[in-house]
Amino acid sequence: MIEFIGVSKAFPEGNHAVENINLKIEDGEFVFIVGPSGAGKSTMLKLIMREEVPSSGKVIVNGRDLTKMKRRQVPYLRRTMGIVFQDFRLIDKMTVFENVAFAMRVIGAKQSEIKKRVMAVLDLVGLEEMASRHPSELSGGEQQRVSLARALVNKPSLIIADEPTGNIDPKRSYEIMKILKEINKMGTTVLVVTHEHTLVNQIPGRVIVLKDGEIVKDTAQEYYAQREKEERKSQAEISRFEESADTQQENIGADEEINGSEENEN
Amino acid sequence: MYFLKEGLKNMTHNRMMTLASIGVLIAGMLLTGTAALFSMNVKLMIEEVGDSNVTSVYLKDDIKSEEDAMVIGEELNKLGNVSTVEFYSRDEAIKEYREALGEEVFANMQGDNNPLPHVFKITLSDISKYEETMAQVMSIDGVDSVGNRSEVAGKLTDLNETVTNLSFWIVIALGLISLFVISNTIRMSMYSRRFEISIMKSVGATNSFVRIPFIIEGMVIGFISGIIASVIMYFLYDVLVSALNNIFVLNAIPFMSVLVYIIVGFIVAGMAIGAVGGAISIRKHLKKEGKEVLNW
């Protein structure tokens, strides 16, 4: 969970500041942060990553007040987040596999674990076969998927994507967003900063609009209502499934059936 | 293993700077080594010289013949505190000079043209009565002066002190220069890898994890410098010993007996300077990098 309580951040140059932001993002949400450049979108992300410390107010991530966090704890905070950059930030000397593995290696993961996990995430983003290629041999969309795989490889509870589709064509952009949506369905909170309204309209999610450092619009209520509706729908499906299962096999316990249906969903 | 590999990779990034650091470090080590070996040998010399109570008795210039000299030798022998008397003729002396310094210079200084006096080398049985005995020696007719080797010892001590003081400051200066060059080398390799560092930081690598390859880079530079400096020192030592032999003929400390200390000393010092140099530059960089993870 991410919480901003009366957060302001001023910069000496005056740009990119945010002013009195109050915000709560629950686990598992899919959030768009939109707004013109200089509105403070990136500043918000930096505050969440503790790249910046607010001038006043509090930023709380997963119950921890970042304003009170010690410097040496910051790396451990970042391990709970995966970051996707607009310019991909891939190391061209390394293969796709190594780029993704790099993120695990630098936090001290074991080699055997790295092998298993990297292939799994490359599979998830559909780049299994590109593992031994170098980033420069890939298209923009593919590079961004590598970057996504790298963000995912350490199993973060939050994905932060800063203009993830800024450098790729619309069709590929939609693919990236679909993958992000998939990741979100698995329970990861996803935060996307973008200025592409078409994407925002195509993908359902909570939309926070920033202007001059202030939140001018937040579709939280509609988003929650929508989510609740979806949940009810899937709940209904589960119970319908249960009922039919009950009638077919009366001897099986209810717990096991729920487990079974959850697996089906995934 | 990962760290070592990364550290070595860093070194090849900036070959010129790496070589420069190695060069400066070697220079520093050689100077330190030379000064240390010089000092050790001079101390050994001083001990040798100081321990022996041999005193040279120089005869007056007008005593040319060895027969005349022998008369004085007899008188020296009669003195109570003198245990041995050894004659050292002016011909012998000039011959030695000629051998040591070259035929040409002393070619026409033979026979009557020899400017050197006859010398007796006497040993005293009781060195504490030195002053008294010397007064008696001086009173013998035909004795010009007495020279004590403790004078040589005194000069050597002075020389040793000068060299030690001078080299101390030069070593300090070179140490600082090495530190500066190494930390700059590492700063450059850090600069060329700033992109990777920013990615490392964004995925949550700890500062020490980022730091270690650079410190290893510094230590490897120090290690290589130490090895090379040891080898050069081995050859340089011969030159040093022959230079010292011009001042005073001595049994120099054999290089092999100090070899281990030299190698270990050089390598440890090099690695320490390298590690400190690496730590200095990365510390600054990481503080800055903290604000620039995303480069937005």
C-alpha cells in the first residue's frame, strides 16, 4: 500500500514540484498517473522510490514511513519495486538473459535460482526465444518487454512504469500494457505514468490526473466500484462452479473445491 | 568471483589510467624500498664501524721512507693501551685508490709524487681510555694526526638521517599522489559504468555491492604494482649497493634475505592504497548517484 499524506516537494528551480498531495493506493491496484510534463508525475514516482524526500508531509510504502527511512535501508525498499523506464535502460554488452539476470545478481541471488527465474519471466513477457540476443537486435517493443522482465524478476509487489510506451509504436504499446495488466491480475500493484490518453482509455484502471503539482482528478471511486463489480462477478462464477461441482461430486470437501477454482482462474 | 571479474573488467576499460596508476605506485614503492634498504645498510655499516676500535694514525708528509715509519711504529707498540699495530704504507694506499677509482687519475702519483702519508692502524685494548691514548700517540714525533672511524660513523649517521627524513616526506608525497591517481582511475571506470550503477541502484543493490568491484580494481592495481616494483627493486639493489660501496666497503645485506619483506610490504602497501583510493572515489559517487538513479 502506498500512502501520501499532505506531501509537498519543492525544487530550487521551481519545476516538477508537487503540492499537498493526499493519496492512497491499495495493494493490487492498476493506476495511471497522467498530466502534462512538469506536472510532478515523475516527482511522485521518485518520492515512492525514495529518490527524493518530501519537503513536508509523509510518504508511506508498505507501512513504512519513507521520510524516516535510513539511507542503507533504501536498497531493500527498492527490491520490493520493479521499475520500467521509458528508455528501457538495457545494457547492450549483455544478452537479454544477462540483462534480466543482472537484476537478480546484484542483489546476491544464487546462480541456480537466477537461471530458473529468468527463463520464467522471459516466458511471461514472450521473449523466451530471444534470451541469447542482444538488446540492439530487438525492436523497441521487445526491448521494453526485456526491461519489464527485469523489473519483474525479483518478484516485486509494485511495478513502477515511467512512460513505458513513450518510445514505441502504438500497436506494441498496447501489448506492453496488456502484459502490465496480466501482471496486475496476479496481484502486483502497477503504477503507470503516461500521457497517452488512448492507452488510458483502452485499459481499465484508476486514473490520477496531475496538474501543476496537484491532483486535479482521481477516478478512485469509479475504479473501486468497477473492481467490486468484477469481483462480485467472478465470485458468482466461483459459486456457480461450486454448485455444479457439488451436484456432481457430493463427497468432496468445500475447501478443496475453492482451491481448485482459484487455480483455474490463474 | 563475480566481484573479481567485475574489478578486472573495470581495469581494461581505462587502460591508460590503469597504467598511469601502476606507474605512479611503482615509483612510490621503489623510492620507499630504496630508502629503506639504504637505511638498513647504512645502519649495518655504522654498527660495523662503531664497534671496531681501529684508529688510523697518519704520519707527517715528510716521512717518506718505510724505515722512518717503522721507528714510529715501534714507539706506538710501546704504548700500554695499544694492542696491535698494523702498517699501511702510502704505496699500498695509492694502489688501492687506483684500483677503486681508475688508473688515469692516479697515474702520476707514484713514488715521490704520492700525496698520501703512511698510516698505522692501531687497536686499543681499552677503548674507554681513548682520549688519553690518543694524546700519547699525538706526542710521538712524526705523527701528524689520528683519524677515528667513529668520524665516518658520525657522517654515516648524519647521512642516514638526512636520507630518512627526505625520503619520509617524498614517500608521503608520492603516497598522496598515488592515492589521487588511483582514485581518479577508479572514478573514471565508475563514470564509464555509471549506467550499470544506476540500474544496480534502481533494482536495490546495496552500496557495498556496488562498491566492491571498484575496491577490488584498486587492490589489483596495487597488487600488480607491488609485484613489478619487487622485480625492479631486485635489480636496483645492485646499483644501490655499489653506490654505498663508494662511501664505504661493506658486506651489504643480501637482497634475498629481505626479499620476502620487500614483496609482502610492496604488495600490502599497494593493495591498501588501492583499496583506500577506490573507497574514496566511490563514496563521493554513491552519494551523488543516490539522486540520479532514474536520470529523469
